Amino acid sequence: MGLEVFHVDAFTDKPFAGNPAAVCVLPGPGDERWMGNVAREMNLSETAFLHREGEGYRLRWFTPAVEVDLCGHGTLASAHILWERDYLGKNDEARFQTQSGLLTARLITPWIELNFPSEPARDATAPAGLIEALGVKAKHVGKNRFDYLVEVASEETVREMKPDYSRLGNVETRGVIVTSFSGSGRYAFVSRFFAPRVGINEDPVTGSAHCCLGPFWRDRLHKNEFTAYQASERGGVVKVRVEEDRVYLSGQAITVVKGELLSFS
């Protein structure tokens, strides 16, 4: 018998939108090389592996190229599976030990709220080639421990930009967040996220980027709760609440595929 693996669309309430992640609940710690191979085989922006540890779960995330330290949609997808498959009761808190410390989630039907660390960006000088690769004019550039943050003038700029991924892959960073204020009234801000250096040209909806976007827009809009939209082709909605050194991200998720992993080496 193989291991169950699930394909979950995160930060959406309908299939074939949001950000897809694979989720595999293991009986114990997985071999790192094997997990990397599975992630390449699944060929999604993230594959999440979790197993019971203490009173919660150990959670790791892999792109097709590397393991990452923080992933929002992979965590959302994992929590969704724990409740959907009855690993947890609906009123139980999901607790994940990760490379970014303890992350928790709670079910507020139909939303799942994630408790993540705030990752604010400091003012920065754009490295050589970054702005040219994005093909936009920057109003502001910042950087946190993961990514560069680039603010541009309009939502239209965010939606219509067409980065040069080959050039962008030469910039030494996990990824690049591009954002602007949204004039729609429906969303406070919009963003897109590009990470060709770790094997993802454009990530459809990036929870960890909103750990940076939350404090950034709090300081500009002088409020701490937002509804945001990541304007990729698939698109997705993220509710964001900033409290001191934590960012609470809420999203929905839906399982679209259930399968079996038959190879364990």
C-alpha cells in the first residue's frame, strides 16, 4: 500500500484557481532526498510533508528545486487536509513545527487562519539587474530575509508586467514581491511574486509574501486589516491582519486530487 498524497488548491474556494500544493502525511520523518524527488515529480510550486511530532506535526516544504523555510499556501493546504481527513477535530488547533518556528492554524469555516511571523522589509537598494528584469519603474525597494519587495505606481502595472525570468534568475534572492495600492475598492492592495531562482517563475498565491506585505501596507495605509489579491493568472484572495510581530493570514482551500505514492526511495 502506498502513501496518500493530495493536490490542494489554496487561497481559493474553487478548483483550478489559487495556488496548488501537494500534501503528504507521513508515518514518520521522511528522507530528505526522497522528499526532494517527490517534489520534483509533483512539479508544483510546493510539496508539503508532515508527520506527527509531540502534540503537533513537523512540517517541511519543497519546491521542485529546493527546500524552503516558510510557505503559506503549503501550510494552508496541510491544515486543510488535517481537518478534511479527520486527523484533527474541527475545533482543534493545527500546530506545526517548522524551520520558521511554531506555526498554528485554526478553522473558522469556511476560512483557515494561519498565525505566521511578521517579516517586514527594510529599505534597500535594488541589486544590479533587478529592475531591468522586472521591466517596471520602482517607487520603493525593500528587502527582508527572504525576498525583495518592489512597490510600483499602479495596479495596472502589477497586472500587466512581464518579467524577464532568465535575467531575474540571476538576482541572488529567494523571490521578488511586486505590489501596488488597489484602486478597486474591493482589495486594499495587489501583488505578484516571482522566484525563478528557486524553480518557480511566478508563484500563483504566496502566503509568506504577505508576511512582508502586511507590515508594509500597514505603515502606508495606517490600518492593520486588509483583503488582498495576488494577481497571477490563477489569482487568489488573502485576508491579512497584522498584530505586533505576527501576521494572521486567512484563506480557503479545496482538494482536487487524491492519489498514492508508490515509491519510497
